[in-house]
Amino acid sequence: MWKQLLDAGTRIDTLDELAPGDIVFLENEERMLAFTAATIARRNGVTWLSESGGVRRQCVGGASRWQFAFAMRDERNYR
């Protein structure tokens, strides 16, 4: 699945282009995190991303250690 997505998906390089269903890659000094974004909320320069299938939310911006690396969109599944 990952190889197909990376080979054929559309790369997204800015948070402003994100949409629910995109595979988001966040990074900090120690690791990288990838998940499917369920919801995206923006407020005061901070972006909150909730993970599909779960209740975890990740914060990008402000005092967060996470930085947006990139995202991938599988156009075959995009609504």
C-alpha cells in the first residue's frame, strides 16, 4: 500500500492543501509519524489533525514539537 501511494499518489507540501483522507507525515527531532487525517482544524496559526479511526489529535504550529513534513493523497480514493 505505501509503495503504491508513494509512487502514484499526489504529494502535498503545505498544510493549507490538506484534506480529510490524506496520509500526513509529521516529524520532530526524534521520529516521523504517519497517519490518515480524519479532521483538520486551524486556529491562530495552529493546525489540529485528528487521526482516522482514533481519538488522538496532533498539533502542528505554536509550541508543538511536530512539524509538517508532507502528505500524500491517493486520487483513486479522494472524494
